[in-house]
Amino acid sequence: MDYRKIYREIGTAIVGHPMEMLLAAAFFLIGCCAEWVPQGRAWDLFNVLRYGVGLFVLTYLLHKMKERTRAKVGYYLSPLLAVAVCFIHDDCPGRIGITLLLVQLLYLWCIGEKENRAFTRTAVHYVEAMAVSFALGTVVCIALLLITSSVYYIFELQSSVYARFIEVSAATGYGLAMPLLFLVFDRQKEMLRGDGKVAHYLLNYILSPALLAYTFILYLYMAKIAVSASLPKGGVAAMVMGFVSLLFILRSLQGFLAKTYYRWYYCRASWIALPTLALAWWGTMYRIGEYGWTVMRVYLVVALCTLTFMAVLFLFRRYGRYRTVVLFALLSFGIFSYMPGINVEEIELWSQAGREQTGKEETKDYLSIHPTARPIDLSRYNRMTFIREYTVEHDSLHVYRDSTLLYGNSLPNLLLSQMQKVGLSPGDTIRIRDFNQMLLIEMDSSAIFLDYMNLIREDGRYRITYTKPGIYLEGE
């Protein structure tokens, strides 16, 4: 192994990408000082880490554009993006993930070529560089953890010192080493070779046969639905999206193989995908008609639109371009994520608040509780954060923070406990003065304040049709 060459590559990456390394240094410092980083309502420095991948890729994209167009001003001002994200307060679940996805799509659209083979080569090389740098960054983090754990154990240090060791190890591996390694690997030539044994066996003998089996299972399920005249299950849409995505990804990689055995299958990818997409559309639209729009259902429909557009586009050899699909996804997800009036949050609020009595269900009463009643005392809480991660499905509510469950309960039990808190029995009518208390879910030293709660009265009892958690409150 030529260590001098490795050091030379690292030095070239550092010198040639000053703004990327400045951003990596910020990741490292924020990660090391996590305990002392202030988090307030006006600004949140941790957003630099939450949006870290997106910030780094945007800065790197500006560097690439600088090389092509000599527009250096945008690149050297790119650290201001990190300052700007500190003032973002977004309580929409999943929007951070969508934002990071849009950054990747923007990068591929700007850097990728129009021709499919060249575009796929660029995309594969980018994914490889990301994957390898992440894997090696993880190795660096684990190695540092092993060393610091040994020091902690041998010298019997305090647990608070060990917690700092963990923060420094993670900050070094993911905040500093991973960005630097990506810059090193992305400078190399692409690693995917058509005559490589790994690619040959992986694509021809593992992934393609598995995809064929998946196709058979989906078509068998469609036959079952047709015979039994039943509705598709709720999770089928996700299965179809995974299937269609993998189908077209593997289709794009066939041109890199010296020997291909499934060309007959991938040449008919659009005709194979369209019936499964029709199945996903059927189940999705039925559930939207029954339960209304939510943030995740809007994103699901946008994703299905993108996959359907891709399948139709590739029916025509002249127009089938992956770069066009990336542009379509970039615009559609961007519009429904950020455009006022039609963004996912406003669609959800309009849909759920507008689920009114239809006239044919005269025995039912509908009620939408909003935080407009008398104020409540929140003096026992001294910290407030917006809730970004939650699920309201399968008749239950689950609230998370950084993938850790904060609260979980079934909707019937939640409603029962909230009514009992204000002195009501299940059959009583909810009074306006109790609205805010109904929206506050109190726990031992914390609470969750709901944005709203939609109820329906059936057989003399209320039932929650939908609710949305808004704020997480913490006490002493």
C-alpha cells in the first residue's frame, strides 16, 4: 500500500475544497460540543447537523459548478447556507428527509449527462463514493470508541467523561472523516466495471432473480384480489414503489455488464410496472377517500406520480431519460413541500378539518377541536420543541424524537383518558371550555400539545378520526 499516495490524495482534497472542509470542521465542533450548544426558539445550531448532508452536497455542487462556469462567488459564500438553516423551524414530519432527497436529486440533475448510460455512471459513482465514505467513517468512529472505552475502563473515569468520548468519536468519524473521504473517493474513476465479477454475480445471480420472484408474487396477489373482489392491503403501495424503483435501477445497470441474461425482462420494464402501479393507485385513492389526506399520503401520491411518469416515459425509446425523471421528481416534491397554499401541511389541514357530515349519515355528529378555548397553565414546563416525527395510523398515535419513542397510545384510549381528565364520561358532550385541556397530553415530567383533534360521534360516543401532535413540552 502506497501511503504517500494516500496522504497526497487527502492533502489535495483538503486544499482543493476549502469550503467543504470548513463545513466539515463545523460538523466536528458542533458534534463535540453537543451538550453546550444552545437550542432556542429563535435559532437552532443543531440544524447544521440535521441538514448536514444536504449542506455538504450543495456546497460540493457549487464547487463543481465553479469548475465549469467559473462562478466562484456562490461557492465561497456557501457557508452562509449553514447560517440560514439555523433559523429553520419546521414541524412537518418527514420534510427534513424530503429536503435531503431533493438536494441529492438536484446534484444528479446538475451533474448528470442527458444520455442514460452516462447519467447512470455518474449516479452510481456518486452513490459508491457516499457508501464507501460512510462505511469508512463508521470504522473510524468504532475504532475511536474502542480506544476511548478502554481508557474509560482502565482508568475508571467518570461516566460524564465517557459520554464526551462518544460525542468526540461520532463527530470525528461522521463529521470530519466521512466528508474528507467522500472528497477523496469522488475524485477517483468510477468503480463499477462491466467485467467485474462482483457486479456480474450480484446483478445476474442475486438481484435479478430476486426481482423476478418479487414480480411473480405481486402478480399472484393481483390475481387473488381479482378473484376475491377485495381491496389491496394498505402496505401494498410501499411494496409496489420498492419494486418499481428497483426494477428501473437494475434496468439502468444492465448496460455495464459484459454478459446479460435478463434483457428480455428489463426491455419490458414499463409494461411490467404499470399494472402494479395501477394496484397501488387503487388502494391509495380508496384510503384517501375514506380517511382523507395526510402529509405522508400526499408524499405517497407524489411518489406514485413520479414512478408512473417514469414507466410511461420509458415506453418511448426517444423520450426515456433518467435525467428527465429526476427533474420531474425534483419539481413535484419541491412544489408540494414548500409552495404556499398547496404544501403538504396545508393539504392535510384542509382535508382533515373538512371531513364534514355528508347528509346520508344523519345520526353522526362531527367535531374538530382546535386550540382556541381558554388558556391553560404551562408554567411547569421550561422547554418547548416542535414535533417532527410522528405516525397516526392503525388507530394509534406514536410520537418520536430522533427515532426514540416519546409517546404511544391507541386513539380510543387517548380520547378516553383526555375526557376523564376534564371530568367527562365517554357518552358526555364535550364543552368548548375544555378544548385546550383535551389537546394537552400530560406525562410525568413532559407533555404533548396537539395541533387539533377531529372527532366523530357514533352511537352516543366520540371517536377520533385524526389528530396531529404539534409541540413537545419538557419540565424540570
